[in-house]
Amino acid sequence: RKEVEQDPGPFNVPEGATVAFNCTYSNSASQSFFWYRQDCRKEPKLLMSVYSSGNEDGRFTAQLNRASQYISLLIRDSKLSDSATYLCVVVLTGGFKTIFGAGTRLFVKA
Amino acid sequence: GAGVSQSPSNKVTEKGKDVELRCDPISGHTALYWYRQSLGQGLEFLIYFQGNSAPDKSGLPSDRFSAERTGGSVSTLTIQRTQQEDSAVYLCASQRGGQETQYFGPGTRLLVL
């Protein structure tokens, strides 16, 4: 079993749609959680951090459920420019061992 | 300011040869990571450097892989006796002390024939 699991997709949605990505992690010694975005043949870039209290940044909302070891990302009013792969990321206790999920691909179509 | 840079951007080599990949982190960033990303896969943690402390090598897949970080700045990842399964994108990231964000370089695409 992978330490961080994501639905690989792809998710194909029209502009304006709301789309939700899920992620589960298996290591209970996980202290920090993030969503990164990776465009085709580009390096990953931080999208947002994830907290138990929830984190919202414009059209993006991230949520963490520690009890269920579950992380989510919600994108509202999808734009063409949101097309990318979204990577769920967990940092283990100790602060450096970083585990990336394989990513969920999103295609937003006009 | 300048971001993380990596060289070469692409490398084609023959099976059995050694390769060196270079990473220049953002100035002032004390932490440096190496990852490997195979086609269609997520990033695989390889090694972590923090300041002058001994690196965490727990992610290195075999003893053919090694990395150094000189003077707490530039890092070199060396793969000896390359194998075809070593073909991947090798990504470097740096991080400021006390911060959570990792800043990635553009990667080195390695192809072992």
C-alpha cells in the first residue's frame, strides 16, 4: 500500500464546475500536509497548506481529517488554467521526510 | 530573485556509465532535497540535507546513488553504473529554515540507454 494515495483521474470538467480531490495517508506520524500543483513537464509548486481547521484561498479550499487520515481539495468555478496535476503531500514527524502522492490529473475544458 | 537551478536539463547516457547531476539552491536556504519522478509517478524522496548536519539518505534506492552538498550550498547527486530503470526526472528542492514551502528546480531529465 502506498503511503499517500490519490485517485489518478483524469478528471475532465467544464469551465465553471466544482471539482473535489481526495487523498489518504497511512502514516500516523504525519505532521504537515500540503497540496502542490504540477503542470505538464514542469516542477511542482506549492498550492496551499492543509490544516484541520480548513484552509481557503480564493476558489480553493483544503481540508484535513486527522482521525480518518484524509485530505481533500475543492476547486470552485474551475478555470482552463486550473488544468494540471494536483499532488497531495505529507511531511512526517521530524519535519523533512516528504511523501508525495502520485497526483490527480485535472483537465478543464471550455 | 533567482530560483533553484539544476544542470544539465537533459542527460542521455549509456547503461553502466556514471552521471553527476547538479543543484544550486536558493541563496540562504538551509535545507535541500533530492527527489526522483518516474514517468506518470509521484515524486520519490531520495535524500535530505539540512545545514551542516549529516544528510538523511534513507530514500536512496541503492548504493549506486550518492549525494554531496559542499559548503552548505551546491549539491551533486551521483549515480554510478547507471541502469535503464534509473531513467527519470531528478528534482531538487530547497527550503528556508523554519519555513514549510519547498521550492523546486526545473529538474534534470535522465535517459539511460
